[in-house]
Amino acid sequence: MGMIKPINFSKNIVLYLLTLILILLMPICVMAQDHIIANSADWRDVYSTTLYANLLGIPNNFLTSTPHGPIVLYEIPKSRQNIQIITSADRPYVVGYESLIRGRGYENPEELIFNQANLELARRLPDVNKYIIIDDSYGYNAIAVAPYAAKANYYVLFADDRNIGEVDDFLSTKNVADIIIYGHVDREVRSTLAKYDSEIINSETGSRFENNAMMVDKYNEIGSIKQVILTNGEFIEASMLSGNEPVLFIGTNNVPDEIQDYIQDRDIEIGVLIGNELIGTATFIRRQLGISVFVKFARGSRVPGGTINPVEDLDRFPMPSYTLSMSIISIVYNQATGLLEVTYSNNVDLATYFKSTITIRDDAGETLAVVGDENPVFIDGGETKTIVYEVDLSEAENTDNLTGEIYTIYGESKTSLEKALRGTFKIEIITVMDDADIEIVDLVYDKGRGRFLVTIENTGPVDVYVDVEIEDLWFDGEYITVSADEIEKIDVGKKKTIPINIKLEEEDLEDRRNSEVTVRGIYGERKHALVKSKARTFELKLRKGLLWWYIPLIVGFVIIIIILILLLLGKRRKKRCKRCRTLNKSDATHCKKCGHKLH
């Protein structure tokens, strides 16, 4: 029997196999993306894709419309063969964008289709283990953190009470080095991420301008802030996410005081304004604060041989924004009280703070008085509010043609007065006494129903209309002001308990900042001109369990139930005659009507 010899591979065969393996692996290396495009009408996808590309150091673009799809390709060199497209599953600008790009001569485009790109792209960044957490309800927060994220190698995750479980699951797979929670987020987000010992950046007022300034300070730790990008956080532009300069917010019509102070204190030298919508506030910064301001508002046309537009608008993607709107209803001088009564209207369903300066002039244009608000005033969404100002117009020769020039700045918080309202109004002259008076008697918080109960007593000689507010309540990590849903009428000598609905959690109730609560009552004889105000501070008292006025209702309900049960039992004990169907007593042996024997 012959022996079986082992098979020996020659060195040439081994080299051949190694070469074959390398050839098979070569497409993987070749296919590494060299350009990334966001194809989505959802700002969150655009933002996530742009930041993802910048963290990888890859050139990128985003689409702003369907016609923009082919236009953007004119600025991408043909040498970039491996374009990666991040496409929204339900909101793409261009359907079949991969085939369109391939038809333009790019050999290896790759299209990835996601329902939500934010977390999917985070999973594709294995070398990133630092994260900034924001709530995507506030688009401007995403812009505020972008430069620091790109510069310091952080990825931005969107988290709220609906998806925090999924975000936490993702983070549990990472060796997390650092987490920053920026701006207002849901309680569930903060509590879930507490195990990471996260840094929280959110001012006590919730002001986006104060938060933004704190973020620029963090950027200053790793880069220069001599030059900043000026914007209002209402759109994405590529340079904002590059990490080359920090972003500093300026107001739409007004530069908030804290931003003016910040620019001067930090020795910022150059501001680059993106877009020309904010040219007014940027001009104020240049003139009043002395820094150089450059405006970036257009780019060269990308369409070769185009005959229509020698320049194009910047590629800008709109962000969600909150449109505040206020107006002046009336301005009245009450000769009986010596008060100027100005009635303001909040035209949207968003709580607002405002501050006014009012210049009173006669018919010759001479200034008679200047009055205004020392501190910002709260006005709830959809509400009208009358503010009174003491003014002496005794020197006016003729009060028939007085005018009030009003300059009102307003915003979403006390320190975010970024919008401006201007107007000149004829001052109406009235003579009306207001003898209304009230006493703020009591304040208690009803945990069961999630509301404050404010007891007001009418101590004046006339019926009174009252609106009540809780001022500077610490709620969900911020100071807020809340008011009652309705203006209440209280008759002479009567008391009324007015509810203010707000669901406080245990952490709010236990916080020392809520150990005392300030109530303000705004009142007057005229429902639409509450010209008087009183405030009182109470220690926070909780009403647990049943309220006293529930007891009669419960007792009455129990009595009714007992009666019904007795009636039902009584009916069941009676015997019904099978012949004539008459009801008889339970101990009867024969029917009382027909005499039939009962069983």
C-alpha cells in the first residue's frame, strides 16, 4: 500500500491568495467617502449630517430645496468619486438622488436612508465618546453648541421624554468620556443622565442669550473668540458648524444688555454677520461697541453660463423659531389719578417679558415727560395688561393733542429682550376714579390637582376684577412666572379662591428656592384696565389629601349609594306572583290580589 503524501503549497500560491484577498478588500478602502450631502427637509437631519461630516473632517453640503439638488453638484469636484448621501426616509428633497449623482459622472455615490439620522450617525462615529445633549424643540440651542462640538470633538444628541430611553441605550454601549446638557431639557432626560455626572449649562432664567454666552466661554477655553459669528439662531449655515469661530446671538431688533456687556468684557474684535436680516442690530454693535462687523450674505453663482443671477444667496436651512408679537392697545392719561395708563397686548400664545420707555410730547413737539419700566414686566400668552406710570402734566397748556412715543423691547425671558416695538400714539384724556382694593389672604398648593389656590378678599367699596400671578417660581430648573387662566370678579366684601394651574414635581416642592412664594394681584374696577397691583410673599404650604369642601359631596354620594342598595335589596326580598305578576311581602304565602299560592 502506498503512502499518502501531504500536500505542500508553494510560496507562489500563498502569494496569489494574499493578493486575491487584498483585491477583494480594495473596494472597501476605495469606497471611503470623500464628500457628504444631506438630502432632507428636516433640520435635525441636516444638522446631524453636517456635524457628522465635520467630525470626520469630510467636505459636505446640504440641500435646501428640490431644485438645489443638481445645483449643489457644480461645486463638488469630479475627483470626489465616493459621495455619501444621507437621505430622509419620509422627507427627502430629491427622490433617487444617488442615481442623479451617478448620472453626473460621480462613479461611487452611496445613499443611506434613515428615519431619523441623529442617532444613526452617532453609531457611525466609533472614535467619538463625548456628547452634548439638547432638546430639539429649541433649534437655536443646536446652533449655540455647534462650534464647540465641532472644535472639541463632541457629537450633539437630541433627547426628550419620548426618546431618552433609546438615547440612554446608545450611551450604554459607549465608553462615555463627557456629557454636557445644554439649555432646557425634560426632567426625564436630566434624571436618566444623572449617572454620567453631566455638566449642565442653563441659566436660572432660561435665557438663550445667557446660555449662549456661557457656551462661548467654553469655546474660549480651546480656541480664540476674537472673531465671532453673529446670528439669531434661526437658520443653519455651513460656517456655523465648522468650529472655526464661536456663534454669538444678537437680537432681531435689539441687542440684549448682557450681550452688549459680554462683547465689551471679552474684548471681541470682529463680528461676522451671516445674512443681512439683522443688519440693524449689527450696525448698533459696530457703532456703540466699536467692533468691526462684516456681512456675509451671498456667494458666487454655481451654475455655469448662468445668465440670471451673478450671485446666489447663501445655502441656509431654516430652524424652528418662536415668533413673539406685541402691540399697543391704548394709551390714556387719567386726570383723576395723575397716571398714564398704557394697555399692551400679547398677540401670541407665548409668555413674554417687556420693558418700555414712553416720551410724552405736546402738539408743538416739546417733551413734557419721559416715563418707563424699571424692570421687565410679565405678560402671559394671549393676554392684555395695563401698566400705569406716574406723570405730572400740570405744565401742559393744552392736553387735547398730547402724544406718547413708545419704545418697547420684549422677549421670551427677562434677560432676552431682543425684539422692539415702536409707535407714536395720541393720548386719550379721561377722568375716572378707581376705588377698588383687595387683600391677598392666603396661598396654598394643592398637590392632588396640581395648582396653587390664591384666596383674595375684596376690601374696597366697589366690585373688583382681579388677575393673579406667581412670580419667580422655581420650576423644572428655571425661574418662571405663571398666571391664572381668567380675570375673576369679586363682589364687595366677598372672598374668592383663584386657581393657578401648574404641576409641580417633588423636586420643585422640596427646592429651597420655593420655600417662599410671591403672589401678585393685579386689580381694578375696570376689567380691561387693571391699574392697581399688590404683592405678598407666603411660605409654601401644601394641601394634601381631601379638601374640606369635598367632604359634603362625598357624604352625599355615600348616602345615595346606601339608599339605592337598600331599594334593590328590598325589591329582591319581595315575592312576585306567577299568575298576575303582583309583588307581595317576602313572608306572604298567597298573593294579595288573586289568592294564588306563592312558593
